[in-house]
Amino acid sequence: MESIQFLIDKLNREDGEGLAEGLKDYPNSINVGNLSLDIIEKDSSLTIEIGNILKDYIRLNKALNSPDKTEKFYTSNDLLKNLNRFAEQKTVWIVKSLMVITKNLINYAIEADDYIEKNPTIVLESNHFSGNQQDESCLIIAARTIHNSYKLCLNDRNEDLLQSRRQCIYYFVGQELKIYHKLNNKDMAKNMEKVFKSKEDELPSLSSIPKSHAITYLYYSGALSCGDGNFKNAYFKFKYAYQLCSKKDMKHKENILVYLIPLKFLITKKYPNLTKLKMFPKNYEIYNKIFTSLINGDLKTFEKYFELYENFFLKKNLYLVIENLTNFILLKLFKTIYKSNNLSSHLSIITITRGLEFSKYHTNNSELERSSNMIGILNQDETECIIANLIYQGYIKGYLSHTNGVLVLSKKDPFPKQVKLHDDME
């Protein structure tokens, strides 16, 4: 009962920090779970709103030890719903509690979805599931409730920003984008980002909010931009997120660098410092071979590691980013062929084709067999398509002479400078 009195006191005093601390679930919360709901229903001094919050809190503590993982999800979801209703007429003090329950709710939703997947009959037996909810994941249901917390912040018209719930809106946007990213639901994420951006002028700046809120939002918004092919926008989001991290925050830095390393190369044309990258083992493992192959114009090695991490890149919305590195490998290869031919402005398509074959297969033309069971030889039409694409994108200055079977390069700056020496990490 002491815990309940503590919450009542914090609610009445509008003590946001104390209330948030009291609403956290602890392993020793079994004492709260043993309480009867009658003590709340019989207390006439409590408002209906506060009574509902307290009853949900007791139910949640009862559910924490239940083997049915859906119980604590649904009771936590009910708790956030009632907190949202209570918060409608409150100022910013209440938002910290919404954040605490939101964080727990997402974790419970993930656990519940995993539990349902392993115990599919639970859908038919549980009282929680009805109608279309049987087809919805717990994460989707959680996102809907969290979206109401987001709207509470967005629609707060308090002109005193220090008292306005709007100053916490980035937390809820970040959490929703995190859910949609996990569910690979790009349409929902895009719709939310579109509405959010339309209200941007009314919201606090990223520099004025807690750094943790800004980092989470920038991370998932940047991942969304990657999937849309808006690499420049994504680069600046991840760059800002990285700059907001403290020096000791290596975990967040490593997660951000997964995106920032290839994006920075595409936007600034600067190689990453692979030696310094060893500070982040996960990123070094992924990108060392990829960028080494880029430096060497080595298609075979690049394709090997691109394929090895293909699922990872797809999951992270990085597939298009990494795929775009191919042009720079080709460019490096063409420069090598150009230099090996004494800087001649006329390169035969046959010579270029042989170079492509060696880069792609690591073997000479004479060793390539035309057997149907072996890799085939590139034909000149494929080579001409590659060249035409590089010319069109501005990587090469020159033109194709199909009749003569040559690439005619500009005598002045045939390869406009693209790539710079490695740069320090952000």
C-alpha cells in the first residue's frame, strides 16, 4: 500500500520525476501485485482518472510474473492509455511518466509478439484478442497508443514552452519511427515524418531538447531517408546525431557509424580512415574489405562482401547506399586501365572488357572457359553500357565510338576528381 500512497502523493503534487520513478517496474514489485483493486475502488478521495491509473499499475505488477507475456503488454498498454487521458489537461510535468511507460511498453510488445509466435494458440484462448486485433502485432497496437502520447505533445498550445508538452515530442516521434523501422513499415514511417515535418516551425529546435531524444529521432529518420535514396539528407542527420554523442558513448557512435561511413563517402567522396575504424570492431568487420576493394578497384571482393552482408544492409535500409559504391570501384578500375595504357585518350572496349573480367573474376581471359557450367566472359555490349552510365553520371569525360570500338577520353581532366584522401571520422 505504501507504493500506492507514494503514487497518489506524486500525482496530487504534480511531481513528474517522482511519479515516473514510482511507475517503473521493479523485481520486488510483487508486494504491489498482491494488492486488491478494492482498495482503489473504495477510496472516494480519488478521481476516476487517478483511480484508473492506480488500478492499471496494480494489474501490471500482477502481470509481471505471469508466464503469459501478453498480460503485461496489455496491462501496460492500458496504463499508457489512462495516463494519456490524465495528461490531456496537464503541463509538461506528466510527460516523464509517459516516457517511462512507453519504453516499457515497447519492450513488452516485442516479448509478447515473440511469445505469440511461439504459442499461436494463445490468440484463440486470450480475452485480449478480438476482431481484427488477431491480425495485428503487439508492436502495432503499442505504436497506436504511443501515437496518442505524440499527439498530446504536438497539440499542446501552451505558449510557455518551458511548460509545454511540445518540448518532449521528439521522444515519441523517435520511438514510433523505431517501431516502424523494426516492423519494416516504411509507409507508416513516411506518413508520420510527413505530418511531423509540416509542424516543424511550431516545435522546439533539435539543439534545445535532450540529446538522447534528438539522437534517437535523427537515427531512425536518417535510416528512413536512406531507404528513400535521399542520401544527402540522411548523411546530415547521422552526422548531427554522431556529434551529439558524448565521447564515452561508444555504443551509439558505433550504431550511427554503420550508416555514416558509407554515406560520408558518397556525399564528401572521402575514404574512411580504416586504421581509426578499428576502434569500432563491428564497423571495421563490415567495411574494411568493402572499402579496401573500392580503393583497389576490386569488383570480386566487393561483391563477395556485399553479398555476405546483404541481409544486414537490407534490414538497415543501407542496400541502395552500398550499391552506389559500385560506380566508384568501376571508376578506380578505369583509371588503372587508363594509366596502364600510358594515359592514352583512346581505350579499346576490348581492353576495358578484359580489365572488367579480371576485376570481377580475378582471372585472365585465357583462363575463362565458355562452358555452360563456368562463368561467362563479359561481352562488349555490357562494357559499353557500363561506360555510358559512368559518362552520363559525370564520372568520366568522353564519348563512346561504337564503330571503332573505343572509348575516347577528354584530353583535359578525363576523370573529374571525385575521391579524396581518407578523412578523420566525424
